[in-house]
Amino acid sequence: LISVKASSKATVSAAGEKDNDSPKEEPWQTALKTTVIDMEVGEFRDHKVSVWDLLHSKYIPEENRKELLELYQAGELTLEQVKTVVSTIINKAEAARTEQLANGSSPRAEWTVTEAEDTHVEED
């Protein structure tokens, strides 16, 4: 706590020290968190959602999320490419889910998500 005698300069310094304790965010993380996509499917309909939140949504399997983050961080994927891959996976997964609901249970939903991942993640 700051005592009553502390100057405003000391207050700013104390607040600054608190910020220094939190881990610094990498520029690539900031870019993913500040770049938003206007999604028109599922729970994201009519919302602008950050690429970071989409990557960490139920639609993106952990293995694919890690691969996308590694490729992006290494500079092998651009931010635009990550946006495209993420939105494609989510759109296909949601389309498969909608089809599954309309036709009853179907193995096609799993196939569609895998197809989206295979088609767009390989950037070698």
C-alpha cells in the first residue's frame, strides 16, 4: 500500500512495478488477440471474435492449435493464413454439426473437420 505521504510520482512507480510482475506478451500473441474475425456460424454468429479466442475454442483441436501457433510464431504462416485456416475449420465443423443435427448422428462430421485441417494446415 502507498502511504498518505507518497507523491503522485511514487504512486505511478508502485503501479508500474505491479505491471512488471505480470508476464510480458509476445508480439505474435498480441497480434492474434487484437485481430478479430466477424464469424457467421455457431456460437460466434454476429460477433467479432479474436483469432486467439477462435484458436482456443472447442472447434480447434489442441494438436492443430499447437501446430498453427508454432507455424505462425516461426513466421511460416502469416496472420492472414492463420485467420483463413481457423475460420475454415470452424465453418466446416459448424456445417458438419448442422448436417449431423439434420440427419441424425453421422461419421461425416468428424471427416469434414479432419479434411479442413489437412487441406489448410500443410504449408510446407
